[in-house]
Amino acid sequence: MTGMKTLNYTEITDLLPGASANVLQRFGWDEEGTRLKVDGSLGPLTRGATFYVPEASGQILVSYALAEMILGAQEQPIGRNMGPFVAKYYMQDFDPKKNYGAWCASFSGWCVRQAYGKDAPYSWSARRLFKRARLWEHGHEVSLTESKPGDLILWSRDSAGPWNGHIGIVCGEDAEHVYTIEGNAGPFVRIYRYSKADDLKMPRDPCLGICRITHPKA
């Protein structure tokens, strides 16, 4: 799988010197270097069992997104859509009292701008960012069965209102799953996994589409 590598505790702490327990746990370890368990067993359900290395991803957009995860990008305080990382993705000056709002699109759009330049699509809205990328001269929609690292992936959020959406960046795939890196699916930037057999559906909402960027840098 592109850019995916299993690292031991020492290798991860070398990559993340001084990482907090919170960050280490997102990569599947506790502070003592013991592998975390999910549901009482070690295995594929442990999301931290594998680690994406930006330099090995081979795809510029994925590299930027993963680098933010390694920095520990998150809301501060948790659950409030606030903090210096969120302000950065909104491309605004940091205000410690400001709730910037849902930041999945601003995170993905910020990464797109970093990868492909200031003229690349950007929006605070997931649906609008996807539309702008699809209409961009370097973007086009592909089927759900054709996803590959560097694609933008959009879901409906009908459960939260028909105008809502959620967007992320495909960072890998295998025979059964597509892996994404997303902001604001929780309080941290992190990796998620979706079943191809279930049409990449979120727990409550369907996947609406995948947009491929064919910029010369891609």
C-alpha cells in the first residue's frame, strides 16, 4: 500500500520527539512503549498498527496532509473547532477566543493549496471545495471504484442536514478498503478506513464522489 509502513515504538518516537501520550495513542502505543489493543485483541482494528510516512507517500497532496498529522494537528480545546491549527487551515490570524467552525474543508483545501499553489481550489465548505476541484482545469470526477492516493473524497452529511458535507484526502487503498486522512471527523487530523464493499459509506451517510487532481505536481 502506497506510503504505508509499520514502525516500532522507537522509530515513531524518533519521528515524533517529545510526543504527548495523546499523539502516541493515535499511532497505537502507550507512553511505556506497549502496543495498544482495541476490543481486547491486537490486529487490523488497531488503527495505529500502521503508519504513513510522508516522504514515502509518493503523492504531494498526501505528503502535506500526513505531515500535518505528524505535527499533531488538532482542535484546542478539544471539541470546540478552535486553536492555532484550525486558524491556519482557515488561513486566518489565530484568535484564542474564536470558534472557526467545521474545518474538514479548510484542512483539505489548505493542503491542496500547499501542494498545488495559491490558484488551487479552496473553500470552507466541503461540497463547494469538491465542486471547485471538479471544475478546476486540473480536476475531474472518477468513480468510487477508481480511488487512489491524492484524490479528494466527499460524503453527504444528510444526517446533519441535506446541505452538509464532509471531505477528506485519499491516502491509500488495499483490496478491501480505502484509507483517508481527514480533519474534523474528530478533534484530530487522523487516518480513517472505509469499506469498498459498502461503497465507501460513512457510518450514517453515503459517499457522494471522488475527484482526481491531475496537476503537473501531482
